[in-house]
Amino acid sequence: MLRAWSAQRVRDAEATLMSRLPEGELMRRAAQGLAEVCRARLPASGGARVVVLAGPGNNGADALYAAARLAQDGHDCVALQGDWPLAIGDSASWSAAGVTVLAPGGDWAAPLAGADLVIDGLLGIGGRPGLPQDAVAWVDAIPASAYVVSVDLPSGQDPAGQSRSDTGVFADETVTFAVAKPVHLLPATEAAVGRLTVIDIGLELDGEPDVERLDFADVAHLWPVPTIADDKYSRGVLGVVAGGENYTGAPVLCCTAAVGAGLGMLRYVGTPAPTALVRAAIPEAVHGEGRVQAWVVGPGLDITSRARGSKAQLDVARSALDSDLPVLVDAGGLDLVHGPRQGPTLLTPHAGELSRLLTRLEGSETTREAVEADPLSHARRAADLTGATVLLKGATTLVVPPTDWGLAVRSQNDAPAWLATAGAGDVLSGVCGALLASGLTPLDAGSLGALVHGVSADLANPGGPVRALAVAHGIPQAVAHLLTR
Ligand SMILES: NC(=O)C1=CN([C@@H]2O[C@H](COP(=O)(O)OP(=O)(O)OC[C@H]3O[C@@H](n4cnc5c(N)ncnc54)[C@H](O)[C@@H]3O)[C@@H](O)[C@H]2O)[C@@H](O)CC1
Ligand SMILES: [K+]
């Protein structure tokens, strides 16, 4: 599990540790780790051009110290200083250490254009979103051929990871200290981070983190692997209320994925046309209402439909939501959510569905663009209003429990971009529903389901396009791959 703590909690822990260490020791460790990573990216023979974007705070100091070490290897190190005093030393002391500091107003364009490696030490966890004025032009002029290493975080991006800045740095690699921070894992900022390297500086953080990410090694701990004592009922029976006369594909995708995830049994409740398709595609399914351990309500469900069988199907959907069983609510089923329900609940909207849900529940308009600009706050609002865990689908998928539970948010980024395709959400609902039926919490079912869904997409056609049905069919192999790796 990858864990991230907020900038404030890292600062508090740093302050405690610093009071027990010689002055400057933490920064020495940070700069040493940073220099080692940069060294590994540069030719051992020296001679590369390294350009430091030296900010006004300790982030800039880390970068300057690291550059001084690279200068010892024979690299040509230049630091750009903006309209602010350097955090540490002056141009004479850095020059003695092998780093040429270009004062504000100097000709920075030529050295930057020739950079092999850029060390972005503008802002770290003390940064507010946005860049210092002088640095905007520097960041814009970083050549595409340079390898950009951001110190602690890509400068200009929000350390809390809530909002994205298009003018901030987009790094090839971010070298952070002690632990990851939310900026590294959350959807608004993760794309700017590049490869993430965490350097041990002897700082331990404890208590519930702010953000968590399941990794492949977590699958073996969480996945409900059956034992010889199990039977089909003990492994979990899932009821799926999905599809309608106009939406016949969603239930096939959802049920295929759910059965493939290793359910004990699946019950399907649909209208005539999708029922015929589910009968043909998933012979394991049984049809009609009956005892289940969890429900999936909503893929391809049109609650306004008057077609044959729709009313009876909707009655089952409503009674599922009225029950105290775990329910995953997706797509059309989200229109049936009015507030907190009794049982464990996982809502799985995409940004557009979340904006509509919030608009309806709050009685004032929330746009899709607003959700996309700050996914975490909006998912949290929906979780707080409904008492449900909210899985917000996207390139990075968030799984957000209500604030007063005091739990970390999960953020999963396991899927290739090819997975942005119709039907992928129906597959995800089937996998997560199967996990709910086996007894996992909505938080675990959502994040583990998102991970397996992404891995299945990757394995279905590494490096190329995937269709949702291939992802659904690939779930059993993806689970085996993760359990036996
Ligand atoms: N605190 C510690 O013990 C350690 C800190 N380290 C480094 O120190 C960094 C934090 O240092 P600081 O607290 O000095 O903070 P930063 O270096 O992140 O930046 C703070 C400075 O930038 C200014 N600033 C912030 N946002 C701005 C904006 N948008 N536009 C213009 N100016 C802005 C602030 O007024 C302040 O002068 C970490 O990210 C890490 O790189 C490491 O050396 C490890 C140890
Ligand atoms: K930085």
C-alpha cells in the first residue's frame, strides 16, 4: 500500500524529528537522496548540463545542494534565481561549490535551452498553487529533450492535490522525501508528477494517512480466496438489477465480470430483451429475485422506462435500496439515491453523473467541469450527503468514504488510457459488486475492484486498444495473475 500524508502532517512530524537532530541534518539527507537519483539519470562520465530552478524556500535549497554534488561529478551546473533572495548561501558561495547562479534579469534562456537535466526546486510543500512570477517563463521554456526532476512535488501544483495548474511544472520524475503527499496520488495533480521516487530521510509518520493506494501486493491480502469449507452461498450471492429494453449490453458486461470475479452465484433481474441476452451469454446466472448478500443496481437502468417488465424491475431496485444489504449503485440507479440508506453503500458515478447527483441533492447546479476541476471535494460532498462511499471514475479513480469516518481516501491508477471506452463502467460495477457480496467493505471493494479492472484492461491487449467485453472476460486471469505473482 502506498500512503500519503498532508503537507501539514509532514511538517509537524519534521519539526519533532528536527528538534532531535543536528541543524540541517534533514536537508542534508534530502539533498543527498535527490543527488543520488539525479546521478543515476546522468552519464557517469560527467559533462552534462544541469539547470536548477532555485526557488525562495527550502525546496530551492535542496536543489542547490544536490547540484553542488553533481558538480563534483563534472557536470556543468547552473542555477536560475528569480526576484527573491536564495534560501541559502549566495552566488559566491555556490560558485565556490561549483554551481553558477544566474542573478535575476540574467540571460537564462541559453543555458536552459541546452539543459540535459532540469532540477525543479521552485516550490515544495510550502508552495501555494501557481508559480512565482519570474518562474512562469522558465517553466514554459524547459526544452522537451530535458529530463525534469521535481524536488518534492512539481512546482505550481497544489500540494493537497485538489486542483490542477496547467502552467505548473509537469515532471518526468518527482523525488519526494519520507512519504508521498496527496499531490502525488490524487487525480487533479498526479499527471504532473511523472515517476515517483520516495527517499528515506528517517522520518516516520503514523496514524491514518490522508490518501492510500492499493498496490499489487495488497491483492493477495484482500481478495476473497475460497477455502475447502466454502460453498456457493458462503462465497457470496450477488443480485444484479440492470439493463432494459433499450440498454441490453450493460447487464451482459456487468454479469460477465461479476461471475468472472469468482462469485458463489449471480441472480439477474431484468426486462425481457436483456434477460434473453444474459441467458445466452452467462449460463451460470439464475433469474429473478431471491436471497442475495449484495446488490448491484443501475448499469443500463432507465428508471423512466415504461417498457414491458420495467415496473417490476424498478420495484426490485427500490426494495434493494430499502434493504440493509450492501448495494453498489451505478449509472441509472443513481437517480434512485435520495440520501443515506441503512446498509453499506458504494456509489460509482463518473464526473457527469456525480454533477447531476449533487445538483439534485443540493438543489443548486454543480457542473461536470467543476467536478473535473476538483474531483476530491465533490466526491467527498456526495459521500457526506449520502453516508455512502463514493467511487468517482476517471483516469485516476477515487474511492471516498464520508468525512466523519476518519478514513483515508483511496486513489487507484492502474488502467491504461485505452480503458476509457463504453461499457468499462459496467464491467467495474460487476467486479466491485462481487467483492461486496463476498463481504468486503465498500472502500475495499471499490479500490480493489478498480485495481483488478485496470490490470485486466492492461493484460487484455498490452499497449493497444481494449473493448469492455475483453476486460470482462479477462477478469479471472487478472485475478490469478495478481494472486500468483
Ligand atoms: N521541513 C524540513 O525539514 C525539510 C524540508 N525539505 C524541503 O523543504 C521544502 C519546504 O520548504 P519551505 O517550507 O521553505 O517551502 P517551499 O520551498 O515550498 O516554498 C516556500 C516559499 O515560497 C513562497 N511561495 C509559496 N508559494 C508561492 C507561490 N505560488 N508563488 C510565489 N511564492 C510562493 C513562500 O512565501 C515561501 O517563501 C520541502 O518541500 C522540501 O523540499 C527537505 O529539505 C527535507 C526537510
Ligand atoms: K519542486
